Amino acid sequence: MLFDAVVALGCAMAYVVLAEFPGGYPFGLPAPVFFALAVTAGLALIWRRRWPKAVCLGIIAATPFQATLFALPVSLYSLARYGRGGRSLVVLTAGAGLAAAVALLESGLASLLNRLPFMILLVAGPVVLGMYARARRMVVEGLREKAERLEREQRLLAVQARMEERTRIAREMHDVVAHRVSLMVIHSGTLEVDPANSEKTIRTAELVGGIGRQALEELRQVLGVLRTDDEGDESAPRTPQPTLADVSLLVEQSRATGMRIELTQSGTVRPLDASCERTAYRLVQEALTNVHKHAPGAATHVDLHYTPDALRVTVENEASLDAPPTGLPSGGHGLIGLGERVTVLGGTFEAGARPDGGFRVAAVLPTTPATT
């Protein structure tokens, strides 16, 4: 709008300043009328984008009085670029040519013939330039629309590929992991009902079966998340995630397998943010799993220390002197993943061997009060 106002003022004032009519104004117009007509024609260009046809028609009507030398080309350009319909463009362009011819005829036929090339350039040049600008704008808009459509299609293809990959992973996890764990639960159930087994064997079988069923439940939740689409599926699991309140149960399960574990809690025990508690639980779980794998039978100490602004989680185990490693498979990424989760929360993580041959896993998690 500011640009159009500057153009309008320029066209209105430039002709008023530059126009010279030594023998009097065209068609005997008084000077005030002539200047008012020139200023009005120039100021009308402010609305050249919104009403190009009406502005051009008004300026053409004032052209025979030679008061629109600068406003006429601008109005024709605006009509060609912003107007609608080719018929009106042809009619008004022809009308502008006739009006310019009438203005030149006022000075005589010789003047018309001498200035004919200038008149053609004054009328046809802005129209051609406006048509080019309009065609270019349409091409750019078409290319932009095509690019946006291709981007949407690419995004949809990426979502589809991601969903297919997630479904494939869920299917393979179900076929491999769930099958193995199910067999473990079935065999533990067989040991439970066998009367020839001792009471200790039956309790161990019950423990193995319970852990297997819990593993199957957690695996089902993971598979449900993998099968959930990005739009939000109502079938997504909504069961509570483990918290620090479940650490004692985790320790008891490990003790039932013969591990020597001591659990201590110090400081003001209070509910914490869900992500903090879940991370702390996974840290204890991974550390105890590593003790099972690499130092079975070693004395282990789990310590949860609450401070006003942090939770310190420490899991230490002594060296295993008599029991060999269990040979359980390990991907080698458990502690790395825990370190990443702790770092995301803004905490610190460390894991390494102790001088006495044991191992220590420690983390400091910033805490915030639990929210509903």
C-alpha cells in the first residue's frame, strides 16, 4: 500500500510539475481544472490493484485532455497484471490507444503521425510487460503448489514407510522374543505342578514364571506402542510405568534368585516426576541385570539418596570370586542407553570398575515435584 501511494503521488505531481502548454491547456481547459484532473488521475492509482478495470477506465476517460501521461501506462500495466478476463484487456487497450490518438489530434495530424511510435510504446509496452508479469506469477505459484504437493506426498510416504518398519519390528519381536519367553513360562509352570520337585524348586519355578509373565506384559506394551500410528491410537497401552515404589519388588525378585542385595534409602522420600522415577527404576534394573550376568553371587548395594533438588542413585557390587559368569547374551548398549536417558533429564551418569574388582553405577537426577 505504501508503494502504491508513492507511485500515485509521483504520477500526480510529476505531470503537474513537468507539463508545459505555452499556447494554453488542451481543449481550452482552465489551469485549475487541468491540474485537478491530473492530480485526480494520479491519486486514483492507489486502488490500481483492487479495482484495476475501474481505475484504468477513469484514466482513459481523462487521457484526451493530456493530463495522464504518467498515469496511463501504470494503469494499463496494472490492468494486464491484476485484471481478470482477456476481453476487457483488449477493449480497454484499444480505448487507451484511441484516447491517446484524440489527445495528439488536438495538436494536428502531423503531430499524431510524428508521435505515433511513442503512442504505441506508451500503450502497448505496459500491457505486454503486465501480461509477462502475470504469466510469471502464475508459473511461480504453480511451481510452489507443485513443490508443496510433492512435499506432502513425500511426508506421507515417509510416514507410511515408518509405520511399515515399526510393524515389521513388532512382528519380528513377537515371533522371536515372545515365543521364547512363552516357552520359559510354560516350562516353569510344568515345574510348579510336578510333585517330585522340592519346595525350593517349586518356589523358584513360581518366581521364574512370574518374571516371564511380567516380561510378556511389558513386551506386549512395547509392541502396542510400535503398532500405534502417529495420529494417536486408542489401543495404545495405558498401564502405569514402573516407578521407584517398584524398586523394592525388583530387589526381592533378585534376592529370590540367590543374590545378596542391600537396599537403602536416605533423605526425604517423596514422589518425583514420572520421567525421573522411571529413569531411576531402569537404572537399578539394568545394573542388577549386569550383576546377574557378570558377577552372580556378588554382594550388591543399592542406594537411593534424596536431596532437595536431586536424586542420587548408586548400585555397587563386589567382585565375584567363586561364581563364573552366567554367559547370558549382552548387546553392550544398556549402560550407554541409560547414560543418554540421564543426560536428557539434565543429570550426570558414571559407570566403571572399582579398584577392588567390583563395579559401580551412579547417577544424579534433577528432581521436580510430582504432578497429577
